[in-house]
Amino acid sequence: MARENLRYAIQVVESLRTREPDAYNTLVQRTGLDPSEPEAWSRAADNMYVPYDDALKIVPQDDSFLDREPWDFRNTPPDRYPLLLFYHPLNIYRKQVIKQADVVLAMFLLGDAFSRETKKRNFDFYDPLTTGDSSLSSCIEAIIAAQTGDVEKAIRYGMAALLMDLADVGGNVKDGCHIASMAGTWMMLTYGFGGMRDDDGTLSFWPRRAPQDNAILRFPVTYRGQMLEVEIASDKVEYALREGDCLRIRHETEEIQLTREHRLVERPVSKA
């Protein structure tokens, strides 16, 4: 993500310099930006190293992760979680065990950089090693599970995110609600089952069928000042432009133009 942010900053600065010189000059004046800085950002981004294991075809959590012994999950009692409350960090960090889905999170945030097969391999590898001690983990795992077609795990992790406070899953709701997990629940429904993506500046959807018969998932999205409503049933999805004049979206690979006169379109939902 650091590399992505640097590259995006370079694009923004270059766009302002060539297309909006007044805005560029204001940026330079207010921030003290030196003209040579974007080149330094580019070198830093290019030199950032992301490990890859050719044998397992996964992205290791870090350089030494695959050299460690797996955590003894079988002999860890259920009442000894979260691990950080019962085991010394130096013991935990020397094992193959992770608190939350870090690599899986990267594959959600940079979804267009990884194929579905790559996401599935990494999800299948890290899922049994992830304790879920973090309230931020279940929603992300639900999204990637849905994107890779594992509906059963998408529902299970989605329910864990949904019930984080309602069922006091972590046993600590007395200390306050998990606000980020609440946002993650919305993300689980929209990005997971709704299949929403915005990788290249165009809002796109790869919706999954509602998990139960006769169930409907409906949500609004305000995008660039216009409101789109998405309704997903067991066999179809409807896109309706509720506010705005014109919005271009994608349903899977199909381009759809929603206008004031043509506000509602209907498409089939993948069963995969």
C-alpha cells in the first residue's frame, strides 16, 4: 500500500503540473514540494520488495514466515484467545500464526493486481493460520471468500463480522462498540456479496446470489455525487440510478450506461 500511495501521488502531481498549472503552483507553494521529489518517490516505490514463494505460489507474510514452526492450534484451548492476552509476543511471533488477514487484506485493497486463482491460493493458505483475534479480520476474509467462490466461508465470516457487537463475539463490547468492524460489515455485504469494485475509476459489480432462498440484498452507493441503488436477489440484480443524470458502471464485463431516461437495468446473477 505504501508503494501504491507513492505511485498515486506521482500521478496526481504530474497531472496537476501538465493540466492544472495554477493548482500545481498552489501545491508547491503550500507544501514546499521540490520538483525532484516525485522522482525520488518513484525510486522508493520501485525498490519496495514484495516476497513471493515459487513453491507455494503465495505471498509470504514476511521473509521468514515460511521458516517458522506452525502454531499448535490443536492444543490451544478456546479460552486462551486472544493469544496476545495469554502468550508472550516473542513466543507468538516465532510461529506461523497471524492475528488478522494481512496478505488477504492487501488482495482486497489492490484487487485488480491479483487473479482470482492467486487470491484463492493465499486465502486457503492463511485462513487456517489466522486466529481472528482482531475484529477487523472477519469482514475482509468474508469479502475474499465471496470473490473466490467460497460462499460457505463468506457467510460464516460475514456473520462473525455482523455479530461482533450484537453477540459480543470478542467478549469486550462492554468497553465500546467496534466501529471499524461495523464499517467492515457494510463492506462485506457490498464488496463481498455485491461484488463491488472500483479499481480503475469505474464502478463495477460481480454480484453473488443471495445466500438464502427469497433473500434480497439491497444497498445504495453515492458515487461522484450520484446515487446508485443495487438490489440482488437469488437470480437477478437490478441497478437503479436514484439521483443524478448519467452514470457508467460495469456488470461483470458488460458496460452499462444509466441515464435519467434509462434509470433501471436488470441482469442475471452468477451462481458460482
